[in-house]
Amino acid sequence: MFRFVLIPGFFIIALSPVLSNDKKEPDKSDKKPAKDANLLVIPPTGGKSVPLADWRFSQGTRHLAFTGEKSTPKGKAGPEYLEFREEKSTTYKNGIYTYIPLTSVRTLDYDREKKTVTAVAVAESGDVTLVGSTKFTSNKITIEGDAILEGLGSATVKFQGGIDKGLQRVTFPNPKSADKVNGSAAVITADDKEKNKHTVHDVQPVFLVDGQYRTMPYMMFKKAVKVDFDKLAALRWAPSDEKKKTANEYEVTLKDGNKHTLSILIVVELEKKKTMSFVGLVGRVPVGYKLFMLDAIAEYRAVANDEKK
């Protein structure tokens, strides 16, 4: 008789195959998953890594189609990305998110005492290390998969990261570099005390459409002003007399030199009584993308050719 001990953050859901007294010849047609395709997880108690086959994230990732990728099965649009809140991503609930292709993540390390997570991602120039706080929901993960138990088959398990008694480390199989960064450069200044500046490329406006993030080549301002984004040189929040940031008025500078103070139109009416909601700006970075929610943007400024080094 086999006895399993329940470990916090490591849940055994089912065991396969079923154990019985019947002796059967092994099915030679069954192919074992390649070892180099397994995810390796160090459980809450530490020790040896647990290899997971047929693994999947049920929390902590998002499917994105920022570059027009085709929809995947089950209505999920685009490749899967790890959703990460780095240090200096503002203290706003809707702050700055870094999206790393899941295929580019090398490791995730959770420090339960410091309540931090460290991600190592593969970029064209080499490995990049990102650190974030697990106080943000986006830095908590849930992984489900089939734990390979030597001599017993496999058990369906669930691991959680970013909680008090969660997993310690995740090692991903065969990570590869994220796509090369290209496109025109821009600097986005965060709306925080430090006014941190972030350099990004190929910036585009992002809208929420049918529950999915979609990029559009324009922004809308009240009441019906449409500005092509490639004509925009700068966008700076113009604080009102109110103590709190509740207004969406921005000083808009066009590349032809004209300036206007306009209020961003958040909900845009589409055809057939549909709507889309403005989310913020997204740009390319070496590890993937950075999404700047509107609350987190103090200023956007396109980098002119003569400013580039």
C-alpha cells in the first residue's frame, strides 16, 4: 500500500495508472514524454525537483495578440506570456506589466521570507533578471501537470507560487530568446514619486475588446477626435485642480508642432452596438512587452532620430 503525504502548496489530485493485482504487459505503443520537455518544480519543502509533464498555467499568464497572431483553440488569442510586475512598476493597482513569452522564461525563484519573485528570461543579448513583489496578484502563479513518479506512473498535481507556503523554484524546458526589439524608440515616464523613465520600442495604444487586449493605430479623444498614433510626438498628463488624479486630460503634441489639451475617450463605440475600452500603451522591450496602464502614465515622448545614439 502506498501512502502520500499532503504538502502545503503541492496538491495531488489523482493517480494514474490505477494500481491493481492484475499483471499486464506494458503497452509498447505508449510514448513517454521527452525528459527535456518537462517542467521542473522545487516544492514547498525543498529537496529534489519534481518533473511535470503536460504542464499548464491556470494563474499568472495571459494570451496576447499584440502583433496580430492568429487565435488559438478555446478562444485564446495569441501566444502565452508570463504576466509580471517588476520593481518600479508603480504602486497603482493598474500599473506597469511586463509580459514575457513563456517560451523565453528560464527560471522563477520565490523568496517566501522577502515575498519576492525573481524571473530569468532569455533575450537576444543574453539572460535578463527581473525582480518583483508577490504582493501583486500578477506575480502569483498556479501550475497544474502530471508529476512523474518513478515506478508508479504519474499523478495529477497542482503547485502554487507566491504564497506563504508555495513552491520555491520553477525551471522551464528549452527556453529561447524573445524576438529582437525593433521599431522606433520612445520614453514613457511613470506616474510615481520617482518618475521612473522606461525606454520602449514600437509603442501602440491598447484597447480591451471582447475581453482581449488589442492594439490599434490610433487614440480617441472627447468628443470625437481621432489621432493617428504615428502622428503623435508626446502625451503628457495635464493635472487638474483636483487633488486626486481623476481626470484624463492630456497635453497632446503632434509631430507637426501643434499642441492641444484633450481628454482621452475611454469607452469607444464600435459597430453593432459593441464597445472597446482604452487600456494604455504597450511597447517592445528585450524580454517581450511592457504594458503601461493609463493610471501609470505621466508622459509619453517619441524619441526623435537626432536623439538616438
